[in-house]
Amino acid sequence: MLPYFGIMVQEIEENERREGMARFSVERRIMRNSSDPFALSDTHFKNTFRLTKDMVNYLIVELTPHMSMSLHPNAVDPQLRIFTTLYFFANGSCQRVIGNCYALSMAQNTVSNCVNEVSSLMVRHMSDNWIVFPSTPEEKLAIKETFMNRTNFPGVIGAVDCTHVAIIAPSQEEHNYVNRKGYHSKNIQVVCDYNLKIINCNPQFPGSTHDSYIWRVSQVQTELERCFNDGDYNSWLLGDSGYPQQPWLMTPVLNAVPGSPEEQYNNVHAAARNCVERCFGVLKGRFRCLLGERTLRYSPEKVGTIVVSCAVLHNICIAAKLEEPHVPDVPNLDNSNAHQLDQQINNDGREARRRLIQRYFA
């Protein structure tokens, strides 16, 4: 009799639990359907999602036609999926906090699905239009003129550097993602112009990969080398001493004599190349999911998708001339080994830099 009574109690408790979950699901659906982020004030809206209402409307128009649709009563509206993803990008909070906030009431796995879907669609349907490396003489000239007018450094079409984005330990090849600071990350190569617009973003490599290796196998390096071989001898990127000196990549002169043209070149080079450091600060300050303190709990492949999505949004903000956010102290690992990499300088690159210094900095 007693065992049978115990089984009945368990069944009653299980039924009550299921009924409670069903009620909670309905309550969450009602909260989602009744929430309207556009009802927020402009300032609150921008602080919450990092974009203006017009910019979010643009995303909705671009992404909604490609989003999955479901007739299930608990399905999340496409517009709300976009808001959920933007909230995660902007705040870098854990998914459970986002899922229970007043405007985005949904389960943690639902939030994760939203981030996966929206970020993938942004990469697939928007990145080619918003992250564009200059290819025509007119596009290159426009960037060169800005660098020259602002820094007095000629021929520059961008600055290149890498930054680390923290991730959880992946299940495969975990050791490759441990950077020299001892935490798991992806090493992201970015090229930007003087106005901080990202013109190339390479999120493919694990945290232990050296900046110079990422550069050597990158499409940007291949493209610039091709342009040089086709006769473009006056276009280059700026990189720090962790990169090899090449005719299409200008790096600092090691151990420059004080007061020499080489030192003057180094000073102007540092001022011009600083744009990429500022780009990292603004990107991570605006989309705090990329900050080191906000470890991304996704696979390395999905982290790469999130990074490129944030780069797209960053460029949209740059195009709209949105004011820059407060920039936190963003450490950037310097993996350079200047003495070793100095041996990689090829004769053409050394000669191109010598001519540049002689003409503009002597």
C-alpha cells in the first residue's frame, strides 16, 4: 500500500511540474509578444542595443526575408530574434540573464539559437557589402588621401594587427587555442582604414597562432602581392614589428638612431598605425561580448561568425557616424619577436622602405 501511495505522490508532483512549466512557457510567450523595444526612448534604445532605431530597422529589412518561420505557438518572432542577438552582442551578458530580462523573455537555449541564426545570416548576406577591401585605384586613393592629410604618411591603404577574443576550451585541438597569456582564444586579424572602418576581418585562427603566420597565409597578403606584381608600387599597409617588412607592408625600423630620418619615419608610422588599436577599442567597447572578461561560450567556428557579425555592425555604426562608445582598457597581446622577424625582411621590402624614408622623411 505504502509503495503504491509513494508512486502516486511522484506522479502528482511530476504532473504539477509539467503544468508549471507549461504556464511559465505561456507567460514568457505573452511577455515576448507584448514587449516592444522600439517603445524605448532613443537614448535608452541606443544604450541597450548599441544601434539607433533606424539602423535596427535596416537590419530587420535585410535579415527577416532569410529567417526561418514557424507556426508553432511558442516560436520567437524574427524581429525579436534580432533584438535578442543585438542585446547579447552589446552587453556580453550570460545568456540566462538575457533570456529573463523584461523585454526578451526566453529560455537560454532559445537565446543561443537566436545568436547562431542571426549572426550566420549577417555573415552570409551582409558581410560582403559591409567589409570590403579596396580594389580600385579610386578606392585606394580615397584612403591614401585621408592617411596623408591626417598623419603625413603616404601610400597607406590600411593598418593591420591582431587581437584576441576569449573563448571556452574547445572539445577538439584544445591546446592550439591557448595563447601566450594562458587562456583560450581566437586570434583575429583586422585591417582598418584611418576612420576605423574594418576593410578585412580574418577570424579563422586559434589563439596560439602568431600574427605573422596569419598574415603570410591571408588573402589580403596575396592580393597586395598580386597588385605589386601588376605594377602598383605605391600602396601598402602598416604593421608593427611582429610583421615581416614587405614592399606592400611597412613596418618600423628596428633600433633607429635618435634624430635620424628612420626615427622620424617610426614616429609617423606609429601615429598612423594607431588607428587599428583604436578600432579594436571601439569595436570591443561597443560590442562587449568580445571583451576578454566576457568569454564566449561557443565553438571556435561560431565565435568567428560572431566576430564578423560585430565587425559588420561596427562598420554600419561608422557609416552612420554614430558617436564612439566609452572605450575600456583593452589589452592587446603583442606576440612579436622583433629580432627573429627582422631576419625575414626581404630585399625588395627593405629597399621600398628605404626609398620611402629618403623621399618623405629625410
